[in-house]
Amino acid sequence: MYLKFFGFKELPFSLTPDTSYFYAYHSHQNALNTLLVALNNSEGFIKIVGEVGTGKTLLGRLLLKKLHSSRFVTAYIPNPHLSPDELKLTLAQEIGVPDCTHIPHFQLLGHISRRLIELAVQKKRVVLVLDEAQTMPRETIESLRLLTNLETEKRKLLQVVMLGQPELDDLLARKDLRQLKQRIVFSEILKPLGFSALCSYIHFRLHAANPTAAHLFDWRALMLLYAASGGVPRLINLLAHKSLWSAYGRNQLRVTWRDVRT
């Protein structure tokens, strides 16, 4: 392993989403700011769309971390390809409905409503975060819309963050889902990194793993890395990781374009 060779405390380009390695690229920071402002003001639906590998899951985990306080109760569903009943049961479990697995499905909505009111009385905001939201069946999306009908005179009892690929926009463009689409108060797009942002991203991650190793990649390696990855963070991580392996194999403390090409 090249960790000791380069003096890293951990892998700088792991594919596992790690919030300590969140790079505040402007589209990602804008999305995070939008989420925090909207959720603190009790808005209803918020939609974040991005291509595969642009960091939606990492953003979702960072959001959950920032909402971890006495003011919020969060529910996270990483794969919402569920039936309407499964969605309600999962939400009930996440927000702490007692003995929810033994409650008949037709009674679940009532128990969820009472639990949401309890949390509202305690001045807590409930946020449901759905990753890979483009996989949701149409019937489940309609069930989700009905869940968000629960409200007091002042605010919604349930706020929803939808993270998904561009196919989510195609799904919501359906005429029979126009009621939900109209409830989306804020929407942001996660974009690939430009070249200068990629350079900063590489330096940021290397510095986090070893402050003295922030400039391991020479400029030609960075240019080729950008051309090969298209600025998509997941592909950047994969190629940068393999490039470090290549340099390590050559016993070199500098990553060159040859390593990226390899």
C-alpha cells in the first residue's frame, strides 16, 4: 500500500463518501447553502440533481451531519425503490414511531401523523432525505406527496430532500406528477469540476491526507486527469488513486502524466 510511501494518514481518493473530504466547489456549496436555508425556513420539497459520480451521496451525508442537532429529526433512505407501504414503514422507523413493524399498513399514516405532531410540539423539524430518487415508482412518489400534506397552520410537518440523477427531472415532468413538481420550492444542479477546480480539489484532498504532499501531481498529470475524467469527482478519485499506485510502483514521489495514462 502506498500510504506509508507518500506519508498519508489515510487514502486521499477513496470512493467511499467521506464528509471530511467535502470540497466546496461552487455548485456543491450553493446546493448545500440552499438546503440549509430552505430547511431552516420549513420549505417543502427541495431537489438536487447531478450526473452519476458528481457527489450527491456525499452532499446528502454532509447535510445529515449538519442537521444533527436537537432542532432536527432526520430520516435517510438511500434506495427509495420502495412500494408506498414500504416507504411509510421506513419513514415510521426512522422518526421513531413505536412498534411500527406491528402496525397494519392502513393505520401507519395515522401513527406517522401523530408522531410528526409530537415532534412539532417539541419544536423539532423532520427532514426526509431520499438518495437515488429517480428510482422511485410513480405510486410511491404520489404516496410521498400525500405525506407532505401533513402540516400545521404555520409550517409543514415533513420536509423532503430529493437527490437524484437527471432522470429525476424526466420523471417529474410527467403530467400525472405535476402536483408534486409544483411543490418543489428550490432546485439545484451539481456540475462537474472545471480544470482549475479539479486542481484545487486534488490539492485539497492530498493536503488533508498529508499537508506536505499537496503537490504530488505535476501540471501535465492534472491536465490529463481532467481530460480523462471530465471533471466528475468519482472518476477523478478513481484515476488519481490508480495514478498514485503507478508512481508508487515506479518508486517515484511525483505523479506524472505517464502515471495517469497508465
